Amino acid sequence: MKTLLIVLVRFYQGAISPYLPNACRYTPTCSQYMIEAVQKHGAIRGGWMGLKRISRCHPWGGCGYDPVP
């Protein structure tokens, strides 16, 4: 399950992200955060953490350095 999520994010990073403008307000980027969270916390908890992070990444959300806990 972890591998599948990571492969999906890597596909997004390689095939979709280059055609979109840089919009992530956080460091590391939301997709990199998702990969690190899944590797560190597993597919379910890490996936949930990544989705929460993506939902915070909007013009009225936060910004700056936000590492995986």
C-alpha cells in the first residue's frame, strides 16, 4: 500500500506537476511531504497527514517550513 501511494505521487511529480505553476506555499512541497509522511507513518496515517497538508495549501492557508512530525 505504501509503495502504491508513493508511485502515484512520483507519477504526479514527473508527469503532471511540470505542467502546473509552482503553487505550494510550504517547504518541503506538498507532494514531497506526502512521500515522507507515508514512508515514516505508513499508508493510512501518512496518507491522511498528506491530504490534510494539501488541504491547507491555499492562498489563505499557512506557509513556510513544515516538516513531517
